[in-house]
Amino acid sequence: MNANSKPSGLDFLLAFNIGIEIQGWLMRFSNEAHNIPKRFHPPPVVGTMGSAAACAHLLSLDHSRSSHALAIAASLSGAPMANAATQSKPLHIGNASRLGLEAALLASRGLEASPLVLDAVPGVAGFNAFYEDYVLQPLGSPDDNGHMFLLEEQDMGVKRFPAHLGMHWVADAAASVHKLLVGGDHGTVSPAEVQEILLRVPQSKYINRPFPESEHQARHSFQFNACSALLDGEVTVQSFTPAAMMRPDLLALLGHVHVEHPHDNLANFNHMYAEVQVTLVGGDILRGRCDTFYGHWRNPLTNESLRKKFRNNAGAVPPSERVERLIEVLEELDRLGDCTHLLSQLQ
């Protein structure tokens, strides 16, 4: 785009895709980021870099200044895993976007940084400082247009509710048991009917939280999300409100939960599964299993589900009329010649 022009909808979409592409390459160079969660929360590391790349495009930075933007962003990247399941975790994502923009703006004003930040040079602690296995790899062969894109190979899912991605497997499995309870002879879900709830999920201390004490811990609790879906048939934004968390029925169900970690159930978003087994007081056993939750890249949300999620989340801030106008504008984004109208709706 021209440096003096206003961004079009296509400019925004291209910038978004550039950001995703950069994050994908950085993950590819680090063995798909297998080691980073041991020390850092991944989104503030690669996310800041992706944001810087996206903003460099929107600011029409040349090759040299775009390179400096990424190098500056590396100095602004990173957040510890210790802040997961706290109020600060959402701050990680917001900061990744904000600091990437800041890096691009600084580069546009002439600030320079090391040209070796992204290289795997022995003795140079650049971006590889975030990883234990950062190894640059050949980019491969370009297509007929001279492009080398990872975008179509990257797996991207959209969460239906605001919680750790792993929660979506256990919620869908529990929701299927809810249907059996409500639709069968057992009537509505009552904790008095339940003798035991067995969860078979991957081993992960980070999201194994039997009795979460805050909404942020609840968003990272296999037990909480399974019991919420068992009671309500789904997990939503409202599931994490103080009133919902303190429901006597929910607390009673949490007391019945046991967790197992099968050897074949690895903490991998491509291969993991969740099983929920409910043993009733009368001895009947009901089972639910989820190998691919609704919203996973193998089972993407429909446009209507995306609209529903947007309304649920955005409706907490602007009035519903503005939310509907935003939806209309966003669905025409690729044909929007000037994004001024879109930005005015976000003020």
C-alpha cells in the first residue's frame, strides 16, 4: 500500500495474514515451539513479532526498516508462564499487539536494532534466547509467483468460549453426556444422581485445577469446564462469572471428579482427546468422548457460530446496534476501499 493512503480492507487482511505467516515461520524454526512453554507463554513471544510485521506492512516500511521493526520487537517480546491463569494472561495478548505496533513505529522513525536478532549465530543471544531448539531451516522452493507461504499449512482454530484451548475437548465430551442425561430417563442433571465423574485427559499441571478459586483459574481447569458443560450442556462467557462459579450444584459436581491420564493421550492439539465418564448412583455409566472439538481446525465454526461468538463477546461493551453494524462492515472487509468507517465503529 502507498505510505500516504488510507488502508483498505484488503490491506488489513493482508497485514493480518503477514503477521500469522511470520509467527508460523518462527515456530517452524524452533521445532514448532516445543520447548518455549517450559519458560515463556508463547503468544507474547511470536505474537509480538507477528504484530510488528503486520504493522510494518500497514506503515509501508521498506525491507530495512521492517527488519529493524522485527529486531526491536524481539526486545519487547516474552512473558513468563507463571502468569498463566491470572488476570495478567490476557494482558500478554494485548501487549503483543501493542508492542508490535510500537516496534514498527519506532523503526519508521529511524530506530535501529541488531541485524542478527533472527539469525542462529553461535554466541549471539538473539531471538533464539527464547528457545532451546531454535534452528534456522531452508524456506523451501517458491511457488510459480515467487512466494513461499506457510499460511495454508498452519492450523488455526477459533475458540467458542474464552478458556484454554484444551478445555474445549473436555467441554464437548461433557456436553454429549449432558444430552444423554437430559434426553434419557434420568431427567435433568442433578448432583444427587452422580456418584463419580471420571476425566481422561492429557497430563498437564497447568490446566489440572480441581477447585479453581478465580475465573482465570476456572478458564484453565479441566474439572471446572467439564462440570459446567455437564450441568448446562455448554460453556459460555457467562460460565465464568462469580455467580455461575459459586453455584451449589457446580461445586457439588466438582467434588465428584477424578482425573486419569492415559499414556496415549498426549498434550498435543493435533492428537489429544478427552473422555468424560459419569457413574450414576444407580450404577449406570454414561460416556462422552471428543477427539475434535467444534472450532478445531479439523471442524471449524460456521459463519453463524462466529457471529454468535462475536455478539456474546462484543456485546459487553458497545450497544447491540453498533455490534450489528460492525458485523456488517467486517463481512464486507475484503471489498472495503477505506477502513475509516470500520475504525469509527470501534471508538
